[in-house]
Amino acid sequence: MEIKFIGTSSGKVSLHRYHTSFIILSEKFNLLVEAGDGISRALLAGEITFDQIDGILFSHLHPDHYSGITALIVQMKLINRTKALRIFIHKELSATLKNYIYSSYLFDERMGFEIKYVEFEHDQEIKVSREINFISRQNSHLNQYLKYDNEKKLNFICCSFFFNLKKKSVFYTGDIGSVNDLYLFRDRDIHMMICETAHLEIQTLFNAVMDLGVHNVFLSHFDDEVQPNLKLWKNSLSEKIRDKFIIAYDDLSVLI
């Protein structure tokens, strides 16, 4: 089993890297996490075929996390895919996602394969396969937008995830809004952390990692211009701690 980073860039588009996404590759099921703008091209660059993807999991509905799903479905249709695609989405976001796909003229009758929606609630354990399961918890990333929704038409679900992969656990922060979001799974033993770095100070992350006792941290979701500063920061750490922090890059593979 392995985790392969498809993209590591933030919401800011880059000529060199793709928006944050990774795929969990296992014997029975391959789960893509996030499918933002440009995901189809990103998968090609990462040598992941469209038919390899068994399911897709979304954290929230910012464009860099989900807007590439319709183009990806089109590519699956063009290669004459026949096996079902499972989409894992919080139940409060499901209707919006379904409407987005329908509004792109992707009708079930013309697809050639079935899309199965797996809706979940926070703290509900979802068994993806024999080797993969996860639970989600609400973070505060979208709280800043609450004041704009005067007509109360939107929901503001944004998930962080705790994965159990064989005997290893992975905390994927997704996009977060405060330091408290780093502690959403403090009741769990975290082996590996995939953490965004666009919305928090690196020292804040460092303090949380040391407090939680995380074994390894993969830094992702950062702008191109931030990357040199991350390298300088990592090199400033003591040799004993330095190896705990890995600056992720597109096409990086990590064995589980």
C-alpha cells in the first residue's frame, strides 16, 4: 500500500505543480482524495490512469479541491470505463455536488458506468475497503464565510480526515482555519500527518506536531514562493527532528 501525492500546490495556480491531491493505492481499492481544477492532467502527469481510480473523497467545495470532478468523469467516459465509481462526500454537500455534475450534462443514462454516492456524517466510520477506512470531523476553514451568506442558502462543511490504512493511521488536515483544527484527532494515535501550510504559521504546526507526538509530517498545499522558506525552516531544525518533516512534492510516493 502506498500514498502518492498527485499535487501539492495551494489554491494558487502553478506552472510547476498541481492543486493538492493524493491517492491511496491498495490491493483492492484506489482512493483519490480531492479532485480540484486540473486533476485530469495531474493524474496523467503522475502516471495514474483514469480507470485505476475506484473512488474519490472530498473534504469541501473550494474549486481547488473539487471543481475538476466533471472533467475527470468526462475522461472516464471517453476511455469507455465500465466499472462503478464511488464518490465519498459529506451528506450536507452531496446535493450540491450532484447538481454540479448534472449541470455539466453528465447524465446517468449516457455515462456508461455507475456513480455511487457514499454519504457520510462526521465521526461516522466509513469502511472503504478491507484496508482503508476513515472518519471525518468538522474544521473551521469555512467559518470566515458565514457572514456573507445572508440568505442562509449554503452550508459550510469542511472536513479533516483520520484514515486507518492497514496498521498505520493518517491525519489529513485538509484546509484548516485555526490552530484548534490541528487537534481534532488528539484522541487518536497519529502515525502520519498530511498537513496544509497555506493557512497557518509553520511554528504553530511544529508546536502541534511535537505536542501530539506525530511520527512523520508531510507538508503540502503551499505556494511556489513559499517552498524556499519551508526548506530554510526545515534546515534550521535539529538533525534529530528534521527528518520528521517532509516537504511533499508532486509524484512523491510513500509506502505504508
